[in-house]
Amino acid sequence: MPQPRQKPYLTYALDAEGKLIHVDSVSTGLACKCFCPHCKGELVAKNGGNRKVHHFAHANGSDCIGAIESALHKMAKDILQEHRLVMLPPVQQGGIGKQMAFGKIEVEVFAKELSLRPDCIGYTEDGCIIWVEFKRSHEVDIKKAGKIISARVDCVEIDLNSCELDPTKVRSYIERSCEGRKWIYNHESSQTFLICNKNSNAQYHNFDDEYYFEQRMSRHIAVDEQNTIVSLHNLDEIDTNKHSYFCIACGKEVYIDVDDWGNYSFLHLDGNTPCEDDFYLHEAAKKVLYGRFNTQQNFDVYIPQIHLCEKGNQCSFFNETDCSIAIPIPYNLKAHGYDSCEIEYKFPNKQFSYDAVLKRGDDLKTAIVIIIDADTCHIEHENLKNRTIEVIVRCENDIFKLYEEPLREENARFYNFESRDIKTIPFEKVDRKILKFTLFSSGKYHIGVENCISTKKRSAVYEMIISNGYGNYKAMKQYAVLHCYNQQKVLCLCEICYYLRSVDSFYNHENICIRYKTKGTPRNPLEVMPVKCPYFSLDRNLVTALVKEFHDLKFVEKDFTII
């Protein structure tokens, strides 16, 4: 059974001059004239004997919970002020920490412009200034962190919770270790936040041996009290000294959180239940698009336009679906008369509102509906007669792209947009894929997907280009062989032979000729493809099935044996 952890003793206290002093350096009892580093109450030194650990106790018998924390906190500040050396954490995740020597250290100096009192301010010989905050029971709170970040003050927080109340160990920890410290702000950091996909930040919590799974997406977009959108992507927009910030989705107050690697995110204040990630993405996308339309000169969308192969009807297996590509053409909707964007817009006689609607004056017929698809948070576009753009957002990266990038097929779907202005395009760029059956002079054959402009293979005597309905390659190959058989071409007929059987074993699947033992035929005929086998017998059942399945098959033949 594990032994309970021994309660730590207060072995350092403040002397009459306010300096930390060890219990063995003072007189016993009240004669020590020492005071609690936390509550400043009078202490007695219990240092007379060898049976118990020497320590200080409050003269009034009280149990001051913060005494040891305050002693450790002051010890760290005194050590830094005396030795002027600290190990700084890496600026970037995966980087290397750096030991910093200061020319001067100030302790508990009030920074009037920010109304803050940092634990220590370090000044280097080359003019750098770094704040150092020591964490024991309290970390840098949200208001203080916000002010530091807004003022662009380089500040590192060092966690002392793993330290004992021992000056040698505390000094070694401060000067040589990179553990337990993070940047609240560093001007050299190029990454001030970490973008996570939705539900990618998973945390497990153990409550009474039962694991509770919590997922939360890091959030970096908010609004201020004037409903102006701000982003941690651009810290120049953030000033917690002048503004409060609120969730862009639910409107509850948020603050800037700094993780162990100095990455920033907005968190809801304690007591405010965070809104769902999909709802956050939905509202952020809607308001970012609205702000972009109303603040920028252009609002570009890339609408797909159909371009047909220039060969057109000259090609025997041409069709508009397969022989065309959609090329996105840029349109500046503002240049096309769209002058207003309204969010949560409800059309007359409609029961619900759309996320956003772009209009030309009051003309509703030409209005363009914008729907935000944030996974579970979206409305359906079916039965909409107006032209509609469905904007897809699955993570914050998708939101940031909406600030500047035009809407295109990579992040949007377009419905009811006309593409009648059909243009042609060189057939090399269409890159149409077709299924081609090729018969060689040896009687062997091959079927596979190729480009429509691929050239004749060497020794090919016949090609069958199949332009529709080729989902079942095996059946298609059988049909092609049957077609060649009916035209009396020389080829291997095993595919349609009555004696070919498929055998499934534990390890593989193979096609064998069931007469290989009695007649000496190849066991696996499709591997060698024999021609003019004297034991061939047409599988009538297979023929019936193939004719039924491919009665409407369209194909083009090229017979290279006919000159």
C-alpha cells in the first residue's frame, strides 16, 4: 500500500529585513524574529532537536496554506535577481531552449502603462527586455496575459510546482532546465496560434477510474463589443486593454488562452458553456463573408463553365458528359451589379431564413443565395430556384481562406448557374478515359482504361473502344471475346469456354480448365492464352447472360487487319 505523501515543511521565512532565511540560521522559538512569507504573521522556529524536521510554525497556531508557495515564489525571484541567469523555452515547438544572461533584474516593479506588476523584469546588455513570471499556485491570469500580448511585451512564465523549497535546486531549475515554462508572448515567434481541424483536439479526463472523452476545436476568431471581427492570426487587431471579446457564434465572453507551447486560442470564460464547433464554424463563415462583401471592392467567385472537346461530333464515341470539362471562370459579382449582402435573409412566403443573400437592388429573381455547410449545421439547398452557392467549412483553415480567397469549386458548390455559353477546348486537355479491348496478332488480348487519344499498340490487329456501361471488367472482357468469336477472329477463347471454372482457395482466386488432367490443357489457361484449343466448347449460359447484360452497349471497332 503506497505511503501518504509527507506534508512539506516551511523551512524558510522572512527575517526582520524581509529577506529569506533558513530555520537553522535563527534562534529557537519566538527569538527567531521571523515572519510568514504569505500572511506576514509571527513565526516560531522549531529547530531544537534531532527527531523532527526543523521548520517554522505560526505563533498563533494557524495553518497558513500559502506559506510554502510564497516562500518558494520569493526564493525564485531572489535567485534570479542575484544570479541574473535563466533558461528560456524554445520560441517554436520542437526548437531548442536558450540560456539568457541579464545585466540587471528588477523585482516587483509596477509597470504604470499596463497597470501590471511583473515578478521580474530582465534587461540584457544589448537592450532586450523580458518579463519573467513565476507560477506556483497561480498562473498568469487571463486579464494579465491579454494585456501582455496586446502590449507585445516578451514574457515567459516558469512553473515552480515541481521544485522543492531548496535554493540550490531552485537555482538549477531556473538556470538549466527547459521544463515547466512557456512564452506568454515572444516577438520572434512566427506562429502565435495553432490551427486544429474540428474534433482533432482530444482530451481524456479520469474521474473515479472512468474516462471521460472531451473534444474541442481551438478557436481563433471572435468579435469585440462593436461586433467587429478580430482574429488571433493578426495580433495587431487584438487589444485587451481597450476591448472585450465575445464568441462570434453564441456571443458569450471569451479570453485569450496560452497553451504550453505559446499557441493562442479564444476560450469561453469559466461558467460559459462553449458552443458547438459546427455552430461556431457556421457563424464565423457567414459573418466573415458578410464583412468581406461590405469592405472589399471585389467579391470574386469562380463559376464552372462547360467546355466541350473540339472534336465534337467528329468523334464516333463523343458525348457531352464525358467529353467535356468544367473550367472555373472568374466573376466579380460587384461588377455585375450585386450591391448588397444581407445575412439571415428571408424571402417572401418562405418559412426560414437563408445564411446570406446577394442582391441587385430589390431584384429577388437574380438574387444569389449563400448557404454555409458546416457539417451538421446547415440547411438543404433542394428546391431552391435562385442561383445558390453552398460554402463548405470543416475547420478554421476554411474560414481564414474566406477572408481573401474567391469562392471556387475547392470550397464551394454551385447550383442553378447557367453554362449555356459552351466553348470548345483542345481534345488533349479533355483527357477522356475510355475502356479499350485490344487484340494482338498472337491471339492474346488486353482490356483496360486508356486515354481517348492513345495510339495503336504494336502488333494490335483489332481494337474495341467501349464508351458506356463498363463497370464489370470481367463481364466486359467476356463480351468482347464473344464478339470477336462471332466475327471469326483468331484469339484465345478460354474466357467463354464451358470448361473454364473459377476456384476460390484460402490463399487466392484462380481460373482453371477442368480438363487439364484428362486432356492435357493448361491448368491456368488465361495466363498463357492458348489459341485454337481443340477442346473448346462455348458456354451457352454465359452467352445468354452477356447478351442480356450488354444489349445496349455502345462501342467503336477498329480492325487493323483490313487494309
